[in-house]
Amino acid sequence: MKCKPIFKERIWGGQGLETAFGKALPPGKKIGESWELADLPQGKTTIANGPFQGRILADIVRDHPEEITGVGDFPKPFPLLIKLLDAREVLSVQVHPDPQTCRRMGRGEPKTECWYIIDAEPGAVIYKGFKEPITRERFVRAVEDGTTADLLAKVPVEPGQCHFLPAGTAHAIGGGLLIAEIQTPSDTTYRVYDWDRLDDAGNPRQLHIEEALESIHFDVTADRLPVATIGRLVDCEHFKVDKGHRIRGAELLLARGQMRTILALSGSGTIESAQADPVDFAAGDCLVVPAAYDGAVTFGADTEYLKVTL
């Protein structure tokens, strides 16, 4: 099942997703996010092909849980949110809460994520965790005097890296980056610093200082956050991410038994099975392979992809 993207306008976005992946973006809009797989009130994935074309993925899972997911009692909402990000400018310094914080505050949804660097301009960086463990009081002082970002670890990045950021990690994505983001299904973001930026109306964006102070893990430093480049990139309680690479003409078997989501980062291919019509895909496409599916991928070009499993 090929997923239809949902485009999100962001103050820090651009038109890079059209350049990189040929996505039909609305002209003149700053599109920062393409939600490739989502099941949130702010956006729900519809299927772009086959017998389920035009239907919402969550509804298909509800009607055919074992065939799609391999289990009868599947979590709701769909326990993944997969995005492509075009960060033309730096994002805010922010944090996403963990489950304990959400329960304590009585609101919000927890969010653990990883960033796979697809492309990076020279000198591009991310900010993840602190340079050293700090106290809440020191962070409050930095918020008051506008030096929040100075406490964060500024990490140079390059294509092919995957950075894991568990819930509670203070972070920011720098400008000049094209990123695949795999995360738990949450759009809860608490901003603490936005680089003194103004929106198109000349107003600063809303900050969420109290919520952020409740959510941040002040002992999380960059050296505690893993970086991977090959094989299994992420193996956490929420999802697993594997990086694959196949040359033109190679094949990949898709045996039944486990649902997989495939995000093509480059190249192209065709998925074929005796059960269904062939499905062509290209760079930037996101596909859900049901647990009941039995087939194979033939790659039409040198292809790099991410495979996400639960």
C-alpha cells in the first residue's frame, strides 16, 4: 500500500522536497514537513493505489487487523509517524515529553524519534542534548537571558547518519538539512527558544516554557545519544529502523508474517506478488507491506531505503 503524503507548511521550510523527490508541493509555500505515514487528528494517511485506494490507512487496519499487522489487537492510533523534513532554516529549541511527564501534566502525547540525514549542506549541524549535565535552575537562567542554545551540544552532521532522540531530549534541527524522521505518533512539541524569529505577521511564535521545564531531562548529553550509519539504525521499545541498499537488478524477498514500512530514499523499484498487481515506487515513496503479503522487490536503480518495523 503506497501512502499519499500530507504536506505541512512551516516557517522554516521550503520547496526542497519537490527538488529532491519530485513531490507536487503547493507553489510558493514553505513546506517543512511531508507526513508520509500518519494517524493523528492533524493528518491521517490515505492509500494511493490498489483495492484500498482513497481509504484511510487506520480504517483499513481496523477492518483487516491480522492481514495488515499480523496481530488481532493492534494499537490505536497507528503507532508510527513517518515524515520527510526540509529544514531550510533552523528549527526552534524544543522538547517532546515522555509518558511519565504526560501523565503528570495530564496532557500531551509522548514522542521518541530518530533523524536520518538524507542530505546536508556544508557545515550543517543539529543540536541534541546538553554539552554537560545541568540543573533546572541553570536552564531557567539561560531561558531568561536568551542563551538556551549555548547549553546544547552542537553536532556536525553528514548524509547517512541516524541520530536517536528519546523523549525528554532538548534538541533543534539546524538549517540546510533534508531528514527522514521516524517517531511515535505525537505532534506534542514544547518550544523554549525560537532564535528571536518572527512569523509572516511579524509576531514571535508561542513558547511553552513551563511545559518544557517539566519535560526536559537535564542529564541527557550528546555522548549518551547513539549515532548509527549501517544495518540496524534504531532498536527501541517503540520501533526498529534498518537501512538497506540494493543495486540495480537486485531482488529483496518480502515473506509473509510481519508488517513492514519501507521509505525509499533514492532509486526505484517494483514490488510484485501473485496476490496483487505490481506496485512501482521511487525515491520519496512510503509503502506499508502487510503481514499477509508474500512477494519480492526488484530494484530498477541503485536504491537506498529505510525499513521500519514494530
